[in-house]
Amino acid sequence: MAATPQDLYVGQTDRVDGLSEPPEGKPDYAASMAESSAGMFATTLRSRRARQKSALPPLRWLPRFVLGRSGTDKVLGAQVDMSQLWLSVPRRTLRKSRRKSLGQQQREFDSDLLGNACSQAATWPDGMRLMVSLEDDQAPDGDFNGRLNAVLQSSDFPVSRLDLVFQESGLAQEDKETCYTLSALRDQGCQIFLGGFGSAPSSLSLLRERAVGGLLDGVQFDASLLAPSDMTWRQSGQAPLLDESAMLFYRAALEAVKALGLKVRGVGVDFPDLLAFVQKVGCVEASGAVLAAPETTAQISERFEENAGRPRRRRMARTAEGL
């Protein structure tokens, strides 16, 4: 059975170079050792700077709002995914390599994204949840909890405040390791969502099996799917903002999702008509341009502090943003 993130131990090894006594009769030994140490320090510094240059750019956050009859002013947390970074880290950077497969490169990108997101979210007020959408279509694989455990230990972010969005192909895996991994995550408060619902050929039987098995919390619905298709034929007049047939279809589909006891969250809610739709169909939360534009780490932290009733204060943070 796959170990849970808290059960896994990640050891940290510190390399210590032991120095022996200098040989007798060789006065230049200390000088040569000093030169060698200086060379090693310079090499380490160059490699560290190279890793920093290749790291992910500053994250942009989409605030998550709880939807209810009384309004949408309650902030639940924030979400981040690779789609917020494609201008800086385009998909074409994932190329075939002799040393690394495409899947391995995807996992590395996801690990970097998780690490950066958890490190920055660790300063959020208690109760604010972090959602990360993963690109690896084979996640959660058998080693996923081990990689996640390393991220959580280094960032000190609690898994109980983390929500993960997996691709359908990853959740559809029938091996026991996948079920154990999902169970371990949900047992510790991590919510699991199916991403891309409705944007690709989806299997409602997968939703039913994962929901009945207690391995799924909800689905993420992309509201942009309600926009009229360019292939739709019309006699005359201006195209409506929303496709009526799409609204009918997805309303029924989302009712089926809720019938399984799953939550629905709307993404891509970029204008008022979409907000009205996700409210009517019973989405529990939403994010998009009509609610809030992507924010920097400093902006989202300030929003959380204001939401928690803390006094607003200006502070300087040592980050890579704006450089």
C-alpha cells in the first residue's frame, strides 16, 4: 500500500568534506587546498545560478470564491496551474530527449509547480486552500505520494489544505496503487478533482465508480465550453454570448455529477452570463476574470489578510516578481 505523505521520510544528506592533517614538509598544502575550495565554491555558485534561471517564473494566482445566494464575496483560497505560465514556459519546451521521456519532463514541471505553490502558500492564513492543476496525464502514479511528501516537508505546507486536479487518464488507471494513493490523500484532507470535465470524451462511469468508491470529491467544469461554436449555423443576427444547446447539455450533465454526491467548481468564469449559469447549476465555488484577475503572491496574501480581518499593511518581500 502506498505510504501517505506524512508517513514518508525524506532524508537530507549534507556533504561534509573532511580535511586531513597537512603533510609535513609541504608548506604550500594549505594554499592549494584554499584554491581548490574556492574553485569548488565558484562551480557550485554557477550551477546554483543556472538552476535559478531555469526555474519557473513567479506564479499568478486565481482567487477561489464560494458561491451562494448571499453573494460571492467569500474567498476560499486560490488556484494555480501551468496554463497561467505558458507564456513563460510553453508546451514546446517539453521535447523528446535522449535522457528524459516526455512523461518524466511533465512530472518534473508538476513537481516544480507544486514546490513553488506550496512554498508561497505556506504564508497564507489558516483556512485558505491551495489548488494545483497537474499536467502529467499519468498522475497519480505509484511514486506520486513520495514526490508530494518531499514538497510538503520542504515547504511546511499542510496536506489538509491542498486540493489537486488530476487528468481523466490518470484517474482512470485501474491499478491498486492509484486507489491507495488517492485514499491516502483524501484521508488526510486533500480534496481530489477531475480536470477537463466536458472538454474531452468523458466517461460518466468513471465518475460513478470513483465517487461510489469514495476516491473523488468533485469535478472542475470549464465554463468557456458554453461559448457558441464557430461551426454553429445561423440564418442571421448576432451570435449570443452562450450556446443554448450547450447550456442545456451541461446543466443536465452537472446534475448527474451532483447526483453522485460530488461537488462542482466552475473555472473560466470570465463574464457575468457565465457567473449566472454556474450559480444556477449549483457550483459550490468558481474562479475567473469576472470575479478576480490573476494576482501576484503579494496581492493574494494581502487579499487573504483583509479577508481574515487583519489590518492592512505594506511590506517588502524578497521575491523574483517584477525583476
